[in-house]
Amino acid sequence: MTDSRHSNIGIHGLHAHEAAHGIHRLRLLKRSRNLALLGLAALGAGVAGIAAQRTATANDLAAAAQVHATRHVNVVSPKSGGGENLLSLPGTLQGYSEAPIYARTSGYLAAWYKDIGDNVKPGEVLARIDTPEVVQQLVEAKAAHNQALAALALARSSLERWESLRKLDSVSQQEVDERRNAHAQAVAATALTAATVQRLQSQLGYNQVTAPFAGVITRRTVDVGNLVDAGGSTKQLFVLTRADPLRIYLQVPQGFARQVKPGDKASVSLQEWPGRVFSGSIVRTAKAIDTVSRTLQVEITLPNPNGELLPGAYARVDIKAAAADNEGHFRLPSNTLLFRPEGPRVAVLGSDGKVHLQPVTIKRELGVEVELGSGVKAADRIVLNPADSLADGDVVVVAPVADKKPEARKAG
């Protein structure tokens, strides 16, 4: 009855509309659910990818940290301390004779005749000094000397005259003694003026500056018109150097001083002469240890007939000395030592890859090497350039030695 009523008033169309709307809603809900599932799947995939990437990055970081935590070292083996000793030390070439030249008289530099790089002979004129004041003083001194000579002549004649009168008993002995004293004073005054003239003449002769020995001019510090003072240490005119032979002064460590003696040969090498060695010899030693540096000063003479070697150049000097009693002693590079408060140590690498800091005693310092009195054996592997932070028991890995030889290519 109700349905017929609804049908009569047209309500049956509303039920059809609601049914169609419900179907549409179901479709929308299904589509939204599918989209949500797809979003959740994409989000899960992203999270899984990020987690996988982070896991891979963490693994890489852990591997890199392990690689960086591994210490790679280089090792060397001790060398026997016996045989011939070779000591390498730095040195500086010096001229056999080197002298700064100063003026011996005051005046103005009138001219100079030698410049840097010029070879000179003994007595050769280097410069000329204009000395008008000295010339005037010499004129005055000569005049004073002539005056003293005249006074001496008068005193002599007066003394002779009074001595003749004394013989006749015409004058007293007191008067004769006075004339004799006046004559003595005149003689002394004459000698004084003569010495003054001689001094000024000698000083005037110094207006020419000459070379004291044969050599080469290595410095000129004055020019024409400069005022120079006699013996003034503040204004040197030239520096003269004798470059053949050359001298080298070395400071030999105290531990090696006993084996270095005059006559030992020395090999000198310079960076600008690669592959070339110059031969010299030890001529003298100080025969005393410097209390400040604990070294022995040694002088080496190096022939330089062609002037190839220049004074002032840096050189490396190798000295071969007689071998000492080195049985049971070993040598190591100086950069294997670790200096700790307890004393010097070397890092000995064991078969298990662990480091043991071994106490050692240093017998002698040989420049780039040291000779040890105790602490190492021939079979030990010693760490080269150990880090200051290296501790006893640290695990290290020996770095592989790079093969510098190029690989041979097979013919195709």
C-alpha cells in the first residue's frame, strides 16, 4: 500500500537515484583505497631504499674507517757497524785568505781601479785617496823640523863656545851645564820633528790602496767622492779573497772525533755539480771539543786551480775515517729513533704485526745515520719514520714496496 502510495506521488524515482549514487560512492571508495595502497607501497619502497642506502653507506664508512685506522709503515734492517766509517756533514766553502781592506789615511776617494770579479796581484793599486789635509800637515811638519834644525845648530855652537871659555876659566861650570842641557833639548826636538815628518810621509803614501795578496775582488763598497777614515772599521773599501785553495770548516760530532785525524781524505759534492766529486784532505783539527755544541772543529783544504768552485757555496762533505771496534754494533738511519723521557727507543715490528718500543743506546752520531751500542739485532725489522703517537703494542701493516720498473708489454 505504501509502495503504491509512493508510486502514485512519484517517490519511486528517489530510490533509483539513491541506488545510482551509492554505486558511484563505492567506485570512489575503491579507487581511493587503490590509490592509498599504491602510495603506501611507494612509501614503503622509498623507506626500504633509504634504509638500504644508509646500510651501504654505513658499511662503506666502516670499511674506510678500518682502512684509515690501519697504520702502514716502512721498515729497515740494521746494518753492521764494522768496516769503513763514512761521515756526511754540511759545509761552506771559504777562501783560503779573505780580508776586508780599509783606508790607512783619511780623505776622499779620488778613483778606484778594480771592481768585483777582478783578479789582482800583490801590491797592485786598487784605489787612490785624495788627502789634502795630510799634505798640509806634512808641509807644517817639515817647517817645524827645519826650525828645530836651526835651533840645534845654534845650541851646538853655543855649547862649543862656552866649553872653550870654561877651559880658560872665564865662565862657571853651571853656565856650561845649562848650554849642554839646551843642546840636548834641541837634539830631542829635532828627532821629534823628524819622526813627525816620517809619519806623515808614510801616511801620505797610504793614499794608494794596494792589494795585500793575490786574489779576486769579491766586494766593493765605495765610489768616487766618498769620505773615508783612516782605519775606520765602519767603511771597508774592498773585500779580497784568495780562492785557490779553498777552506771548509766542519763540526764533527764528539762520538766521531777520535777517528778523524789530519791526512784523512774528504770528498766534496755540490748540488750544481751533480755526479762530480772534488777531493780534499783534513789539514788540522782543533784538538778540543766545543763545550756548547760538543763537536770538534776540523779544517779541510780543497784545491781549486781552475776557479770552478766559488767561495761561500754550500757543499756536502764525506769523510772516510779509520774503522773502530764496532763488533756487535749496528747502524740505523737517524729517522728511526724515538726520543722518549725514558731514553731513546726504536720501534721493532714483531711477527704478529705488533710494535715493541725497544730501548737502545747511541754510541755515535754519523750525520744521516747513528751507530747503536745495544738494543737491536741483525734480524730485527725497524720502523722507519715512526709517528710520535706510536705506542707499545700497536698493530701496524708493512706498506707494500711500489715496483718502479715499467711492465713489459706483450706484442699483439
